[in-house]
Amino acid sequence: MSTARLASSPETPEAALVVLARKGDRAAFEELVRRRQPWIRNLMRRLCGDAVAADDLAQQVFLQAWKSVHLVRQASRFGPWLKRLAVNTWLQELRKGDPLRNADEFEELASPRQDSAGIAMDLDRALAALPDKARLCIVLSYHECMTHEEISEFTSMPLGTVKSHIRRGTMRLQELLSAYLEQGK
């Protein structure tokens, strides 16, 4: 099988695609992007609360990935490497210091929506109301299923700070989404 057919085959293991991409194979990298793009876009959407900004950030992640895929030492660790790249891209975005970020106060959810799309939108709005670093820790913990120690390592935040962000962020989310809790009673 030619490398082009191998790279575009859905049955090709991700590690094989990474090896090809490290050698400059564009088709292999395109297949990696096709496979990983929904996950990265969703992670970025959860972090920034804006679909358009999430798409821009995901594009930045994959552009950076293409430029540095040759640095991936273990092809089997591409997923964690890409996640670290995404988190670093988000942290760089935060460092830009947008003065209007979180300028609007979150309006309380008067009546929660019943459909799952509405619930997801309410959750996204509630996440957007959290401070940036708390949102990052919450998303990495609950959405990415990372341990506190992994989050601490990924973000270079002290472990106690990560735990505080998660505890306070979770409490704030419970407040913002309390209408859902009351419905369950």
C-alpha cells in the first residue's frame, strides 16, 4: 500500500500516521487533523465559550502541531502531546490580556432548558462565567478526566491552586446551574 493510501485509510493506526507526519507526510497529518479536530475544537469551545474563537484556537493548535510534529518522541503519545499543545495555546491566549474578557456579568439562568442542546448551551454559558484559570482547571478535570496532579503539571500551577480553582469553580457552577438541581428534587 502506498504511503498516500496508508495515510488516508481510516484503519491506519494513529501511531503510524504520526511516524509518517514526522517525516513530512502531509496526507498523514491531514488524517490526524481529521481524527482529532472535533476533540480539540470541543476542548477549546469549553475553555473559551465562543465557537468562533474556539475554531481559531483549534486552527492555531494544528498549525503549531504541523510545525513541531517532528518533536513527538513517542508516536503512541500523540494525544497527550496534542492536548498539552492545546492547553499551552489557550494559556498563551489568556496572557494576551483581553481587557473585555468576562466584562459582562453572567445573567442568572431563570428557567433551564429541557433539551440536551439547551443544557449544553447553559453549561457553556455557566463555564464562560468562571474566571479563566478556574474554567481551565474545571474543563481539564471534568471534560478531559485529568487528575489534579496532571492539571498541575500541564498548567504549571501549584497543586493547591488547582484544587482551589476546581473547588471554587464547581461551587460557582452549582450556583449558576441551581435551577437544574431544583428540578431534580
